[in-house]
Amino acid sequence: MSAAGPTRWWGLALLGRALWWTSWWGGPLVVTAVLIAAVFPQTRPLVPLTVAVWVSYAVHELGHAAAAVARGAESSRVRLVRRGAGLAVLAPALAPVDTRVIALAGPVAGAVSGLSLVGVVGAAMAVSWPLLALPGLVVVVHHAVNLLPFAPDGRHVFRARGGAPAV
């Protein structure tokens, strides 16, 4: 199957494909951060931040896909596709409460994976924990912005509110 075509949900094996699809911007971003940090040591926290943003972006979309399957979508109908500058998950329509849970799953998965990666990559590079606070905050805000009412995931959360039972 081509990298640009739809791909079925096959579990966590899609993380590699998701990273490959985003490699056109993620790979150069990480390489640039590493080169800048090699020249300017005070910029070393950029490396864990760029790795976290790249990987957590893919995990964000996979979080949506996993939640869709967990909420009852037939796994053969859930697809990860390249859309514009990034990725998207296509899933069949579900109940409003399911839609809300699926919309929330992406930002939560992305923020948790991003924070974890900031810590792991930062520790591997011997970056002190206080210097990792700002990259960690950036990763969390990066995913939280998606939950604003006018943002892609936020639109689903707030549109699904009408009449849906609270979870």
C-alpha cells in the first residue's frame, strides 16, 4: 500500500508508518535541533522538545484510532491517512459520547507520550530537569490547543455535547 493511501488500523505497528508519513517535517526538525544544540549548548532542551513534538503528533492520531476501536468502531473501517500537512484518522460515525471520547483521546495520548519523551530524551542527553520544564509545557500546550472549541478536536468535543450523556 502506498504511503499516501489509506491504511487500516493494525495496532501500534502504525506508529512507524505515522512517523514515516510525518518524516518530511519531523526528521529535518530533529536534525536542525541537534545541529543547533551542537553549536550552542544552551539550546540542548530543543532536542527533546523536537523529538517529543514529532513522535507525540503521530501518537496523538493513533490515540484517536485506538479510542475509535475501543468505542466499538470496526477496526477494518478505521484508517490513518495523510491529510494536508499532517495525519488524520477516518472512522465511521458513532454516538455523540463516543465521538467526544475519541476526540479527547488524541490530545491525551499526545501529551502523555510527549511528556514522557521529553523526560527520556532529556535524561539521555543529561539535560537538567529544570531545563526540561519549558519543553514539557510546550508539548502539553501543543496538544491542549486542539481542544479549543474552534480547533479540530475541540469542535468534535463541543459539537458532541448536545444531548450526549456525560462520561
